[in-house]
Amino acid sequence: MRVDIQLPTTDPQGHTFLTWVPVKATARMADASGASNPARVTLQNGGVNGGGRLAFDSVRTDAGAAELDLELPTDGTAVEFWVAGEFQHPSSAYGDVAIDVMASGTQVGRREMMVRIRKNAVNLSAAERDRFLLALGKLNNAGHGVFQGFRDAHVTDSLDEAHGFPGFPAWHRAYMLDLERTLQEIDSSVTLPYWRFDEPAAALFDRAFLGMPPVNPAQGDTIQFPHGHALEFWKTDTLDSIDRRPTFNINGAPPAQLLGRPNVISQAETMLLGMQYDRFRRMEGAPHGRAHTSFDGPINLPATAPKDPLFFLLHANVDRLWAFWQWFNQRTDSPNSATYSTAGAPPGRPGLIGHNLGDTMWPWNQSTTPPRPTFPPPRGQFPTSPTTPRPGPQPTVRDMIDWQGIHGGDPLGFDYDDVPFELHAGGVA
């Protein structure tokens, strides 16, 4: 007797990935020898202690259980079920979680996989950290890799696409997902970690991770990586290394107030900016902008910030804060002006483009027509994913809002370690 499990979130190499969002899977009898009809089996968690965990149900739900009983016809007819990663139990390596199929105490099927979740950078294992750094280093390839296209998408002439207007969170969500998918083409187990900049993160600035400049400022601000570090030969703009010097003590977080004004405010304070999108998006200034200016170096300025890999961990946290706000306030229904609105756009911009719900986003739309940037787009159309068809080759602002597919359709294929999947009024069960 043998049971076969099939999941749609499987790549061409046969590797299966889950997030907190349930996916519809199937179980079928591949060999019914000795089985009664129907065969009664139980799906349960397998894998290693401390690895990822799964939650099962017969319907799409946010309240799955650790086990699910199924009855399988012996003629091989597939039976559907739903499975997701169990919230707060992500994987740390591929295959550390599995669906075990049990019948009368005997394992009759097994499907290994990974609950692939974006995590707080300081909580990564050494192996997770090193896989991420190695993929990022290969993407850069000492200045000869495709990373330059990411850097060139965030320059002076393109800042109106990404900054200062309502589409700021949506554009950067797409930008982060583009980078993550490109990293996963190198190592499919990698996700983009985040720098939670309202908490101490000394481990992030350790020599083994993103490093620090010499203690003496007179020796310059170039990060000193140990020999053999994956970012040792990092280059952008042909010759640049990574230059960065914190203006705060890295054993703590940047201050929440600076000169009597909001600075890198806490997550709680960020949530208190407002339940309406037009209020919440003020977070572009604080904490986002102040996190950038907590350093001297290229990361201090929008047009040069992506030269520093820290930029992407900073913006993964910005996206996480938006995701947390969306979950906490149930703000995933894009037609609702409380979820997304261009009402806060400045006057005098009747031709505002790239920020309305139905607008495609540059550079993935490949446009060179003003008011879009007129130089050749440094990135192609949006990369596909083997685990989800979203958002398509030319994503719109709307495509970035319901990232978990709460309101139907497929998710974008990422989740954060502290933001659950939760159905709510208007969601699709």
C-alpha cells in the first residue's frame, strides 16, 4: 500500500514550498495492495525536531490541525485537502518538515518540503545566514552579475516611481519580491530576511553577516569582511565597495526620537500612525527614512541606497510593517480607500502614474514613455515563480496589496515570521 501526495507549490526539481497560506493538495492511492476500500489514512507532521510544522484541514481555513483523517478510494481517485505551514513554526532547511501518511500505525507515504518564511535576520541560524549571503554574493558576482539591474532600478531618475507618493509600499513590495525570486533561482531555500530596526540587531552587523567599518573613522567607512566571506568582493557602479558607518550604538536600536522629532519609531508607534492608508503611509518618513539616515554612507540617500545590501533587509522590514498593519487592521481589500488611496498625493500632479490601483509599475512594464523614466528599464518583466502564478509579468499596484490571497486568487508566495494568515469578513473561505 502506497499513497502519493501532490502539491501545486512544487518546482521543476520536485521541491515543495509552503508559507502560512493554505494550498489545495491531493492524496491518492498509488498502490492499493492490501487496502480496504476506502482506505483510511491519517496525514500528520513528519520531519525533524525543531523543524517546520504543518497544519491540515479539509477546507481553506486559518485554523488547521496537526493531523487530518482521509478516506481514499482504492481506484486511485484523488482526494483534496488543504495544508499550510503552522504559524510560528517555519523551516530552517529544506526537508525539515514532511507530510507523513499513516495507516494503522504504518507509514504508507511521505512528502518532504519546506515552510519557507521571511525571518528576522538576527534569528537566522548560521546556515540560513550563509545560504542567503552566498546567493546574494553570486547575484552580485563582484559587480558582473545581474544585481546591477536592481541597483539601477532605484536611481535619481526613477525615484518618483517609488517614493513620495502613495505607491511607495507597493513598489517596494514588488522590488523585494523580484530580488527574492531571483535569489531563489540560485538557492530555492533562501528568503529575504529583514532588519527589525526598532530592536537591537548586533548580530546583523557582525563580521560574519553584514559587517562593520574600522573602529577608527580615520581609516574609512569600508566594511571589513573576513577572507572568504560571500560579500568580500561586492561591487556596484563598477568600482564601489560597501561603505557604511552607523550613527548609533549597534548594541541597541536607533533612537525613536532625535532632536525632539520622531526618528526610528517602534512597531507599535508605527501602527498608531492610523487605521487609514493615507495616515499609515507617513511611515515613509519615520521610521523608514530615519532608518536610512541612521548611517553615513550610500544607504543614507535614496539614489544610492541599494548599493548597500543592508538596503534590502531594511526594506524587507518596511514591507513587513505594511503587512503587519494590513493584517492587524484587515486592510487587504484593495477597493476600500482605507486599504489604499491616492488621496494623499500632493496637488499639482494630475498625471500621477504608477501609484493608482490599476497602474502597472516601472521597470517591469518596460515603459520608457514620460512621465516614466526614459532610460532603458534595467530589469525585465517580473520573474515567474514555480509556486504561484502571481503577480504576472507586468504587476499593478493592486497586485501587491492582497499578498496572501485573502480575497481569492493566488498569494504572492511569501510570508513573515510574525504575520499570520487569517481569514476575515470579506475573505474567501
